[in-house]
Amino acid sequence: MLMLILHWILSSLLLLLVASIVPGIHVANFDTALFAIFVMSLINVFLRPILLLLTLPINLLTLGLFSFVINALLFALASWVVPGFEVSNFWAALLGSFLLAVLTGLVDGFDSNRAAQV
């Protein structure tokens, strides 16, 4: 449970970092980032698998690149739901979702390496 809370906090900090790097993404404060990551997690658990299944033919045609579009749309959906988290356009959502995924993957990679050494 502690690792889940730590992951949630780190992801929120990464969202704040992404908002400071990508023009067109604005996060009001840390509380908003926490809520945004929570909403993104719920969206990724419930909506993402359904959308990936529905868009499977186009995803196969584009060799999986359409998944980036799905991620950007879900990122923008989270900004629509969470007050204080704003994404101005599709390209900001695309870059923001990609950057957040890469940074989260790096943090998770460091965490799993440490767990394997213990």
C-alpha cells in the first residue's frame, strides 16, 4: 500500500514537471496533480482497454501508432474532468501524455531495479 501511495505522489510530481515543460498544459497546484493522476488512473483502467479493443483494426493498420492518439485523447479527457488541470490542444495532449509515460516508465524502472537488488 505504501508503494502505491509513493507511486501516486511521484506520478503527481512528474505531471507537474510535464506541465512546466510542455506549453499548453497547466496544473494549478500539487493537489490538482494528485486528483488528475487519480482520474487518469481510473480512465486508464476502465476506458483505455475498451477503446483499444474498439480501435484494434486501425491500430493494426498503423502498427500500434494509433495508441498514441488514444493516450492523448484520454489525457485530454482527464483535463476536461479535473478542474485546475488544463490542456489547450491535441498536440499538447499528445506530447504531454508521451512525456508523462516516458518519465513514469523511467521512475518505475529505477524502482524495480532497486527492488531486485534487495
